[in-house]
Amino acid sequence: MAVKSKKGAKKSKPSQKKAPVKALKQSSKSKKKKPVSPPKNKVSEKKTTAKPLAKKVAAVKAPKKIVEKKETPPPVVVKKQASPSPKKEVKVAPPVIEQKPIIVSNHPKLRVKTVLVSQPRPESEKSPYLELARKYNLKMDFRQFISIEGVPAKDFRMQRVGILEHNAVILTSRIAIDHYFRMANEMRVTIPETMKYFCLSESIAYYLQKYVQYRKRKIFFGHQTIADLVDVLKKHKEEKFLLPVSDVHREQIVEFLDEMNVKYTKATFYKTVSADLSDMNGVLDYDIVVFFTSAGIKSLKKNFPNLVQGNVRIGAFGYNTAQTVQELGYRLDIHSPTPQAPSMTMALEHYLRESNKR
């Protein structure tokens, strides 16, 4: 029995030894299987595949935003196109398109004894014309070749211009001032104290004292031309201007205001007509006759239709006046303004130095 038990014991020992080997094999297999995790890899693959898809979707959506930006134009470009430079905006000089040259004749400069100036006689004895008369011992007369007539209120209403619809007025002469306030009185309109006055010269501005209190008004003035008011007009560009003119007026002022893009209304307050010179009996017995407007030359033609110029020398101030002299068939002997003679009195003196030599 004992032997059998030993054999049985011997046989039972290998069974006990084999059991842990199997456990080790199972454990080794389990250890080898643990690092391999297919579900985790599947999840990571899904994540990795999702990222490039998101980038592709973003890449597809990005061009839409770029297209939207291109469709809206930048505001800076529009401003540059809409606002021209101030230098190109204003043209001080009148248009120089096909201007005919002014031709001064070489007629013999005979001695001058009498001069007729187509202006009212100056109030002061210190006038340069009277000083020339004393210096060269001349007989100098003054006679207007044109007369100014105010437009009646009935005719003014036909223009459909409201004086109080404008908060600024451009005054080119003393005559314009007289007829501006005359029309206001006839139409029973009270000019407000807030009215702004823009005058071509200081003397025209001081003439406003006849109608308003100078110190309590907003008055601006230049040296002699509308171009002197460029800076002032720019500062008051939002105002609505009224321009009182004659039926025969300078287009240079109108063209200048158009170039400035100023809101203005041109209205005829007075008319320029030829004066009645019938008392001269159609005889122009003067050596020199001086004119300052085209209307004065036309009045000469009307009052002296049979005039033969001969030795009568004609002086003209201004480009338009000189052109009218030539257009009506007269000879131009004296012209101003020029670089050598900016005024008519200087042009007369240059002529008298040669004609009245002793």
C-alpha cells in the first residue's frame, strides 16, 4: 500500500508542476495581449481622420469670407475720388480760350490839349486825373456815357428771387449796394443784422455805412477782384449767396463762383443804358476819350453814329472794353491795365510824356 502511495505520489507531483506552467503561459499571453488595444486605436484613427476633415471644411469656408471683403469697396478710395484737391477746385483767372490779342495802334502821337473821361467828376481835387491836368496843362472834362436805371419791383418779382432766402450777399460796386437796399425797401423787406456782406474792395465795404452800422455787421472785402475772396468764400461755403448784377455784367465773377461750387443766385437789380448825349450835337471835340466799360463804347456808337475817328484817340480800361473798341471798328490808342501801366492814369501819363514833349 505504501509503494502504491509513493507511485501515486510521484505521479501526482508532475501534475502539480505542470499547473503553474500553464498559468505562466496564460499570464504571458495576457501580458502580451494587454499592450495591443484595438478599440483605442480605432478611436485615435477616428480623431485623426476628423481633424483633416475639419481643415478641409475650414478651407472651403475661408474663400467665402474673402469674396465678401472684396465685394465691399474700401471707403478711403471713394473719398479720394469724390473730393478733388483745393488747388484744382479754384481757378482765379478767367478762361483763356481763344482770346483775341489786343492791338494798340501806332498812330502818330500828336500833342494833347483836351481829354474826356467817361466817369463822374471826382469829388476830391487830389484825384490823379486832375493832377495830370494841372501837370500837363490840359482841359479835362468828365461825362458819363452810360446811365443806370433800377429794375422796378414788379420786374424783379418775375425773377422769383427771395432776398431773405439768402444769408449772404456779394457786392461788386457801390451801385450794387444802392440798388440792393432800394429793392429791399420797395419790397418792404427788412435786411437782418445777421446778413453777411462780401465786397470786392475796401472802399465798397466802407460804403455800406450809408445803410448799416459797419461795426455790428459781418463784412468781408478783398483788394479789387473776386479772386481776393477765395479764402473767405471757402470758410463760408455753406452759405447761400445773392449776387446783385446789371443786365450787362462781368461773366468772370459768375465763372469764378461756378468753379468754387458756391451756392449763389444771380439777380438783375439794375440796368445799364446809353446816356443821352444829344447836347453834344454829334461832335466829339476832344483829343483823347477814355472808356471803362463795353457799354460806354456802345453808347459812343449810338450817340455818334457818323463819327470819323481821325485824330481822336481812344483809351480803354480792361480786356472786354478794348475788345469792344476793336469789334465796333474803332482804333485803340491807349490800353490799361498792363505791367507798365496798371491804372488808366499811368497809361495816360506814359502817352502824354511822348505826345507833349517840348
